[in-house]
Amino acid sequence: MASVMFDPKALAIFYGSNMAKQSVVTVEVLEKIALEMANGHSLVKIVKDHDWCPSYRQIIRVVQKDPELYEIYRRGRVMQAEYYSDHISELAMQPLDKDGDPRFMNAEVQRRRLEIDSLKWSLSRIQPYGLRDRKESNDTANNAITLTWSNGEVKAEAT
């Protein structure tokens, strides 16, 4: 039996798959992915649009295992959340066409509302703690103040 060699790129074009995609997730590749995310693109879109990008599944697996790559990915998600936040503001403040058909204007308002709600949901999932990506410490909530008084004198103690 003779062995047959297939060109992976030709197979990818023929089958319409991403067989020709890069298969190694490196720091440089993840930095490019993070930059794309900072421009508001989803990981699904980045994987579909770029031949240099490994598969979605491969990226997620590597990010789960490697702390350094996770940190790069997390920073990309933080910046993506900031992009979404700015985009929400732009959508909400963009004026409507004053001379347009009221039905179309209402449809546009509903479309924007749906887009804003979707982005807000994504934003809360991606970045629940804001740009600094940490829960604000509220240590004073656990402290107590004790007031005592005797002989007309008041004392306050924080514990």
C-alpha cells in the first residue's frame, strides 16, 4: 500500500474547517488574543477570523493549566469588559433619527436595549469586580464600636 500525503491547508479549504490552524498556544499568541479581546472581539470571533490562532478548546485548556497564560488571558478579559462598558455608553447616548418613521425608531430603541442588556450581562460575567479585578475590601463592616458611659463620662472603643 502506498501512503498518500495531504496538504492540511488544502483540506481545510476543501472541508471548510480550521485544520490548518496553529496548534501551539504561546505567550506571544495569547498576547495577540488579549489585544483582540481588548478591542471588543469575542474569543469565538478571534478563533474563527485568524489563521494564527489555535482552537477555542485548546486555548481554554492551556489557560486553565498555566498560571502565566491565565494572567495574560485575564488581563485581556478585563480590557474587553472596559470596551463593553464604553460601547454600552455609546449605544445609550447615540441620538435617534428625528425624521424617521416612529415604528422604525421604536424598533431601533428595542434593538439597542437588547444589545445593552446582553453586553451588561456579559460585562458582569467577565468582570464582576471592575477594572482593578478585585473585590473591594470592606474590613470596617466586621468591626464593632462599643460605647460605655458612667458617671457622666462616655467612652468609645473600636474592636
